[in-house]
Amino acid sequence: MNHKKPVRTSAALAALTFAAFAFAAAPARAQSGDHLEIIHHPNYDKSVFMPFSPAIKVKSGKILWLAGGTALPVYHDHPHKREQILKYLTNDLEGQVRQTMDGIMETLKAAGASPKDVVHVFIFRARPRMGDIGKASAVVNSYFAPFNHKPTTTNLAVLELGEPEQLVEIQVVAVVD
């Protein structure tokens, strides 16, 4: 029985739905992050801490899909080598999230984008334990906090990822000019 399929199917459907809406935006010139509008409900209580935005409206730009990132270096051998796995995929969720986000930040920069351009972050966690959602979210949010930006997020627990030692995979969608 394949338990992974429903998670991947729902994540794929969410990604395709988002892409359909994002492609409807007409390209235009804007500063990094200026082509996005954060949406809040009219009765939003600002005293409540939210680590993410409920919605982001794309006013202009082009969609940038980043491959799912892991704690392994962005460019690494396939199939994976055991020494890479042991070096980078330590049994430390926060450490793996940090290494993953470092790679994502490098990829954004290579694309001429910044964290302010990110509209959605998909976080997939394996072998979840109580409190992991908060730990992973706190690390991810620390990369956006200096930009006063909170992208929308999906944070899922899954049965397994690509390698047994892999605790997290993160995919990012951004909108750039």
C-alpha cells in the first residue's frame, strides 16, 4: 500500500492551483516584493502573532518554481553517496531546515530574486514529533523576518522523504520580474 501518494497528490494539486492563479498575473516592472500584496481579513487582530500570511495577491511578475530543497548541497551526486548523507542529513530537524533554507536562499539569489519575492513555502517533514511544526516554522521564518515578509505556507508531516535520514524537504514558489 502506498501511503505517500495522497500527500504528494494533495501537494501537487495545491501547487497546480496556485500556478493557475499566478500565471493570470500580467508581467510588469516593479521593485523586489512590490508586485505582491499581503491580504488580511478586515477583523485581523494584530496582537496575535502569525508566522505566515493568510494570502498574497500577485499584482505582476513571473512565477519562479524552486525544486524541492534538502539539507544536501543544491548540487550533489545522484544517486546519493552514503558519505554525503551521513555528513549533511544529521538527526537534527532545525539543522536540516537551516541547511535547506541556505540552499534556497542561494537559488533565489541566482534567479535575481529575494526572500521578499516568495509567495509560498511548502515544508514536508518526515518522522514528526510533538513540537516539530513550530521548530521548522521558526527556522524558516527567520529567513524572512529581516525582510518583514511572511509568505503563505503549507507545513505537512509525511511518512518518508527521499532518504531515511532526511527529515525535511522544502519547496518555494516566488514571483519575480
